Amino acid sequence: MVIPSIVKEGGTIFMQWEMTMSFEKYPNSTIYGATRLLLHEDGRIVDQRDYYDLWGDIFDNIPWFAKPYRRFMAKKFG
């Protein structure tokens, strides 16, 4: 896992991250995402929200599946 950037303002931390997943039959797949953490006054994390496109990042690396998946997403969601 790589964290290319992280920002803290007040009780909120925002970070971008890249996580590489390895599969036996398919190429490695990097998932790109972001996380927002809310901190309590004493520094404890009281809330976490992750944002990422799990299926898109994985399916893009499956040769026979990437194009049909992207066509479906474009047709249904623009």
C-alpha cells in the first residue's frame, strides 16, 4: 500500500492511497482510493469513510472482461 498524499485540517484527515492486489490467474491490480478520518478531541479515530472503485480497478485488468464491463458502465451510468 502506498499513500501519495495526506492532509490534516482540524479534526479531519484526508488521504489518497494505492493498494496493489495480487491474483493467481490474473495480473496484479492496483486499486486507487481515498479515506476520510474524523478524530475525537483526544486523537482517537471516531469515523472512517473509504472511497474507491473496487470492481472497476480489478475488472480493468482482466483482458476478456475489461471492455464489456466498461461498455456496460458507460451505457448505464454515462
